[in-house]
Amino acid sequence: MKKRKQNQSAQIDAQRRRERRRMRRQDFAQSLCFLSPSLLGVGVFFIIPFGVVVYYSLIDGVGSKNFIGIQNFVRLFQNSAFLMAARNTLHFSVIAVPLAVVLAIVLALMLEARIPMKSQFRTFFLSPMMVPVASVVLIWQVLFNYNGTINEFLMLFGTDKIDWLQSDYCQWVVMILFLWKNLGYNMILFMAGLANIPKELLEVADVEGASETYKFFEIKLRYLSPTVLFVTILSLINSFKVFREVYLLSGDYPYEKLYMLQHFMNNTFRSLDYQKLSAAAVVMAVVMVVLIALLFKVEDWFGKDVEG
Amino acid sequence: MRKKRYFSRGVMFLLCLVFAVLFLLPTVLTITNSFMSEAEIKANYGMIFDTTTGGYVSKTVNLKFIPDKVTLSQYITGLIKSPDYLLKLWNSILLVVPIVLLQVAVASVAAYSFTRWRGKIRSGIFFFYVILMLMPYQVTLVPNYLVSSWLGILNTRWSIILPGMFAPFSVFLLTKFMRRIPYSLIEAAKVDGAGEWDIFTKICLPECRSALYSIAILVFIDYWNMVEQPLILLQDADAQPLSVFLSQINKGEIGLAFAMATVYMIPSLLLFLHGEEYLVEGIANSGSVKG
């Protein structure tokens, strides 16, 4: 009798398990149905070709099956143009990205303080997103040309003219352009982050007489840390995108300091050196993934006590 | 104490004002300069851009906001006399509109899948999408080119539309919006016997209507100003969008460039002014990579 009951309950259990497994399989199938268009496209347009790029970076010529290991990479790192482009890009990003983060926080904090015309300011700061690249480039030329407006202005103070795009100042010209274009977007992200900070916390701090600096560093910044992470990554990517403007400002072979990774990629692309190109793409992808992972780690460590 | 606060607020306001003027400057310049005649443009910026001789060319550059004489001549040249610009504008539309619609369509289905079912594999895939989204164009350029040449779509619009259609950005953003739909809503529909497709079309999509709109605006603005992709994938000049053509405009036709840039700005400007709240919400929600 008892045994039969046991048997029965075991049977029911098994049935339930089967049912659950069936459900899970059905769920999986359904989720795959919804995901498949996107997955298929991503596979065809990004994953498979990137696999081929990795493959190209390891062989000694398109069509050959000769694996030469890391030789293409060695060649790449001995290439002076690549090294220069990498150095310039690094130099640019190391300065531009932190500026893009810090200035955006400052803007967001300013708009957070109750000043008049807040929403108008927000619109104004976002407006650079709309301006076509071409007219940005035209205006930058008018401003920073040797005979341009900025130099005219400098001459009023008796300073010498600067050849902005043909001197070591050139990265600053591009940096200003980069900041002008991206600060608004970053600022919105920080404003959203600031709005998520629990109000009670700041009220308590006010009651206890905490200073503005304390409130900023000990409360706001901690809650903003995921946003800081994201804006950093985003600005990093956008700092690569600034090539578009650099290219239009100064052509294929600009002043040495402005020769960025994209110039290298573009020029290599034109000479159809797939091995070099693939190796460079793989190096960039690896660097990006490492950087992103690193930023995640930093954020984990920095914001661990406010999450969860 | 209170006085001090008013003072600091005043300083902040002034600072914002300065920033705002600097930020608006290029936009305003583009628009006002588009109403100048070619002669006036030459007189102001001839120093930099003029390649021809003759006529009055000033020795210095004159940054000028208000035209001496407002004229529509640049617009007439660009829009009526030479069909080239209109053709390129049409090209832009033919590229960007399908990208926006298709990307949002593909993304909404995928986002539903990421929202509705979770598991190790799927969160792995999602994370992969995030990484892919964060890859700079320099990395995806070569793969893009390779696929286009395999599929034989190089130098056709599809070489830009198809990769754009599957760009993971919208999937990422839309998933974050959809995850905010209360689960009880979906559960209730399920109890009522609705299938997944019904839940998707009758509950999910209407619930994130504003999200769809904000993503569409973001994607539109991004692709409307693209330059690199068409330069490499669309070598046929007749098929290139106005964004590329504008950037290659003859140095002697600066006035025309300003006018056409203004025309080109109109769609994004309208979208922006009409949907600023949505746009801001869209940006704000792209704000963290996790969760």
C-alpha cells in the first residue's frame, strides 16, 4: 500500500518534471523564435565576418592557407604609421574622455541647481547633435584657420597668430569639437543619474549640515558611478568617431599629431593590405574589450556599497 | 547663507549662458549664413575658401551673423536650378528611413525575447550585444566590407541598410524599456489565454510606444549624418547621401553648402523639437550598461 503510494508520487513527480522540462523547452523555442531575426543578422553581418577577420590576421595572404601565427601582429607593431596613429589616438582619448565626463557632470549639476531657463539650456546643449558634419567642419575652419576668427581675436590681445591645424595645438581644436558635440548627450545621462539619487539621503545630509563638497563626493558621485562608467565608455567610442571631422578638416594625411587610427585604417584599406588591416581591427577589438572589462571592475569596486 | 546661494545660482546661470551661446554658435551661423549671397560669403570667408580670383576678397575672415542683404539665392540654386542636391537628399531618405524602420522592427522582437525569457544563454547573448554595440566603427568596417562583397551588395544601398538593420543599439535600449513593463500585465494576458505574439503586439508594443519613438529619433539622427559608411561601401557617387556630398562640396560654393546644410538639418531639427522629451528619455535610459 505504502509502496504503491510512493510509486504514485514518484510518478507524479516525474510527470511534473517532464511537464516542466517541456515548458522550458517550449519557452526556449519561443524565445529563440523572437530572437532569431536579430541573431541571424548579427551572425551574418558581424560575427561570421569578424571570425574571418581574425582568420585573415593569422594567415599570410588572402587565399593562402598558411598560418603564420602572430607574425602579422608583430609586423603591425613595427609599423611606424600604426604606432603613431595608436599613440595619437591614445593621447587624444586620455585627455578628451575624462574632460567629457567631468564637464558633463559640471553641466548637469549646474542645470540641477534651480536656475531659470533650465529646459531651454538643455535644448541648447543638445543642439550640436543635429548639425550636419559638413557645416561643423566649415565653421571650424572659419574659426581656426590661420586667418580665422580665433586668431583675429588673439591679435586683439597682441598675441601671435597660431596655425591651429598645422601645429601641436591641433589636437585641442579637435578636442573642442569633440566636447562640443558630445557634452549635451553626456549631460542628459548625468541628469538622469542625479534624478535617481534618493531624495531622503540628501535631505538628511542637509539637516546634518553636510557641506556641498561632502554631499557631492560622498553621496552623489557614488550613486553616479554606473553613469560615470557608461559615459566613459560612450565617450571612448565617440572619441574614435571624431575621425569623421578630422578627416574632413584635414584630409588623408593631416598634421602628424592628428593622424589617428582611422586614418591608418582608411589608408591601409585603400592599399588593400587585408592582413595588416585585420590585425589592426583585432588589436582594437581586444583593447576595447579589455578596457571595458577594466572599467566594469573599477565600477564594481567603487559603487559596491550603494548597489543592491 | 541665502544670499550666498542666490549669488552662486546667478554665477551658474551666467556660466550656462556662456556655454549655451558657444553651443548654439555653429547652428545659428549655419542658418544665418545660408541667407547670404555668394558675393557676401566671398567677402567674409574668401580668405579661406576662395579658389578663384577676381571679385573682392577680404584679407581677414569675418565671422558674421546677420547678412547684409537676406537672399534666397543659395536655396534657389541648390533646390531648383541643380537637381543634384535634391537627388542626394532623396538618397539620404532612401537609406535612413528603411534603416530606422527595420532596425526598430527587428529590435523590438529581439527585445521582447530578452525581456520575456531569461537564462544563462540569453543573458550571455545580451552581454555580447552590449560589447558589439560598444565596438568602434573602425573594428566593424572590415567585416562589413567583407560581407557586402560576398553577398554582392557592395555599392548598393543594401550594403548600408542591412548592417544598419541589425545594429544592436536599439535592441539594447528597447530591452531596458521593456523590462519596466509590469510582469503582472503579461501574466494576466497569459491567464486569459493570449499567445506570445498577442502579448507582444497587444501589450508590449503599445506599452513602449514612447520608447519606440525615442529610439527611432536617436537612430535617425545617427544615420542621417553618417559619412564613413557610404564613403567606403557606396563608391558610386550617384547613390551617396547628401551628408557625404555636403562634406565634399566645392570650396568655391560655401554659401551653397550652408544653405544645403540648413535644408539637411530641417528633418532632424523638426524631430528634435517635436520629440525632445522622448529623445531625452531615450538618452537617459541608455545610461547604464548593466541590468
